[in-house]
Amino acid sequence: MRFETLSVFPEVFAPYLDASIMGRAQRQGILEFEAYDLRDWTHDRHRTVDDAPFGGGQGMLMKPGPIFEAVRDISGRGGGRPHVVFFSPCGTRYDEGVAERLSHLDRVLLVCGRYEGMDERAYTLADETLSLGDYVLTGGELAALVVIDSVVRLLPGALGDDMSARDESFSDGLLEYAQYTRPADYDGLRVPEVLLSGDHERVREWRRQSAIRRTAAWRPDLLEGAGLTPQEWELARSVIEERRGGVDHGEE
Ligand code: SAH
């Protein structure tokens, strides 16, 4: 899969994307990456990409010209037209479902804003506009890295074993179950016995209940879409009730 970024800080991507799993994905050809510098599509000596907003107000806005020229130019370069994503706190909320959808595309261009954002007309170039959440970043570069990382780890082979990305938080509509590793007793903090039993069916049941408990405790908004059985709903409701009573029951 090919990801491209358009921004005024193209140098910030490589240190992250060349390391660890993203670095390996690039070496294996699972991820192809290119960072474009928006200033390459300016025509003045100062390579200006911003200007003051009409109507007054503080800060600077990104001018439409270089963005239009760059997106059109990049889109016309080989490899089929890219899916064009812009970033803004006003966009659709990014989540695992969007990551999953993007992971089926061949080529995605991520357009990163800076300053007070962009001239509104630039957004007409976007196939979609995404927000990471209800907070404001100084630029879209981190948002682009979050999208690339979360999409690439879904691509076959990226994690080294195809199953691991499909058995995590959100993959079945629930938060992930609690996990433990050695030692079984750390300073009196014990791992739940069932996990030491070697009984796979009981382990599977425990994990499902752990996931439901945690989701009911921390993200009850997710329960509705998680396809719970009537008994599982009972468990979820009892966790919610206990929390109302002031007992923290996120975990067994
Ligand atoms: N004035 C704008 C914020 C601009 S922040 C507003 O109030 O809506 C500058 C750039 O950072 C944005 O153009 C966008 O690319 C990026 N950015 C900021 N917050 C973001 C968020 N929550 N999600 C995704 N991108 C964000």
C-alpha cells in the first residue's frame, strides 16, 4: 500500500516510519511512503504557503493555490489516482472502522494543515476529512502518522502474523480483555487462576467476560454495537450498576 503526505514539515515522518514495525513494513514492500513538501508548489522567493484571513482575526491560513497545485500534480503521477484525506478537528472522527476501510485502498494521500488551518476552498479536493479527536494539534503530521501506523498494522504480514491485529480492542466491538505474562505472582499480585489452567474453553470464556466488563466500565457507549447475548448484557449491566454504586469494577 502506498501512503503519501503533503505538508510543510516533510522531514518529521521518516524518524518514526523508518523504525520498528513501520520500518520493516517498508523494507518488505508492504508500505511504500513518500513525503512531499508543499513549498515545492509555491512560486515566490520566500516559498510562501500562508496568508492572513479575510475578515480579520488572529493567525495565518494556508493559501489555496499551492495545495490545489500540489494535490493535482501528485494525483496525476503514476500509480492510479490517490484517495485524498485532509485533516481537521472539524472532520469525521477517526476510528478502527475507518482504519479498516482505508486498509483496502492502494494509494492514499494525506494532506496536513498547519497554522490556523486552511482556506476552506482547499477542502473541495478532499475525498474525506478526518479528525483524530476533540482537541487541537499544531499540525496534521501527527494525525497522518497515526493513520499510517494504524492502517499499516492491519495489512497482511505487517505484524509478522496475520491474526494478531484482528484480535484486539475494537476488532469485535469491545475493548480488549486483560492480559498477563510471567511471573504468575508478582509481589502478591496474582494472575487469574483460570489463565494458568490450560483449559482453552474456560480461558476463552474468561477473556470474553473480561472484555465485556472492561467495555462496560470504561466505554459503555461501545456495548450497543457489540452483539452481546442476553446473559452478556446482564453482566454488562451489573458492572455499570456497581460503578454507579462507586465500586470500580473495570477488572475482576
Ligand atoms: N483553526 C483550526 C485548527 C487548526 S490546527 C480549528 O480550530 O478547527 C492546524 C492543523 O492541525 C489542521 O489544519 C489539521 O491539519 C491539524 N489538526 C489539528 N487538530 C487536529 C485533529 N484533532 N485531528 C486531525 N488533525 C488536526
